[in-house]
Amino acid sequence: MGEFSSGQFHGYLDQHLLIAMPGMLDPNFERSVTLMCQHSEEGAIGITINKLSKFTVGEVLEQLGIECRDRALSDAPVLQGGPVNTDRGFVLHTPMPGFESSLEISSEIMVTTSRDVLVAIAEGEGPEQFLVALGYAGWGDGQLESELRDHAWLSVPVDRAIVFDLPLKDRWQEAVSKLGVELHHLHGAGGSA
């Protein structure tokens, strides 16, 4: 996968969700929940899982020349995965082997950038659950750690239900509830990503 390295370093944010603090100033990340895909000494990459893009899955499939006869699938929303490389597609999905380029995020979630997963989905033979996102969130060496020290983000272990089952509008609040604190106890401090 182009953006992901296969190095041996595993960051402490692997298998975590990043939760934007209530005072996050960057509109790309306001009240966002971002699934961390890679955290290494070179930086971090994540896919935001609760922001809509202006595209549907059908439009993405059409752009790629993939036929889809399933109207519900065609009408499904595509997420805005982050502000970096917004023309690059990512599919978060429940485990299913056999795709050209897949990275295991946790035992219950994988990320794939290859076209073959979209072909399988369009043919009704894809993973049980999936999300399609355009773009990703990226941080250079030490940038995310600095933002964490500045209280721009909180993190919780990844939860499959938050990623795949909850409506987008409920994901931020559910992720915050995993911290065991009430929303009104969170200060509006935060920065931008």
C-alpha cells in the first residue's frame, strides 16, 4: 500500500481511535473520530470515520469503471477520510483475505487501497461490513505527539461497532463515552491537525 510502510515499529496509537477535543479549530477534524491505520517513528496515518464526502459509492465505482446494479450500494455515502490525497480511496472492512493490498488494523478491521475490493463489493462478494473513504489524515514525525500534548486529541482502543455499526452522527459521542467521562467535563482546549 503506497502510504503505509511495513516497518517493525508499532506506535502506541495503533489499534486506536483518535477523538477530536471539543475545541478543535480545524474544520477538517471538528468533532471527528479517526481510525489510526499506522503510527510509527515517521509519523501517523488515519482515516476519519464520521465525516461525509460529497460522493456516493456509485459515483466512485463509476469513476473506476466498475458496474454496480445494487441501488442501495450505489447510494451509500463515501466518507471524507481526511484532507490528504482526497482523490485516493480507502476501504475499511471486516477481515476477508485475498485482496491485493490489505493492512490489518485490528483482528476485526482491515484497510485496503486496491481496486479488487471494490470489484468484490460491487459483485456482492465483498467483506461483510465496509466503509469507503476518500483521503486520509496524516501527521509528520512528532506532529501528532505534539498535538496530543496540546490536548487536541484523546484516544480510545478501536471498537468495531463504532467504525461499522453506529450512524455517523453518533460516533464521536460514543467514542467519547468510551473514555468514561461526561462530555461537559471536557474542556474546549484543542488545536488543529
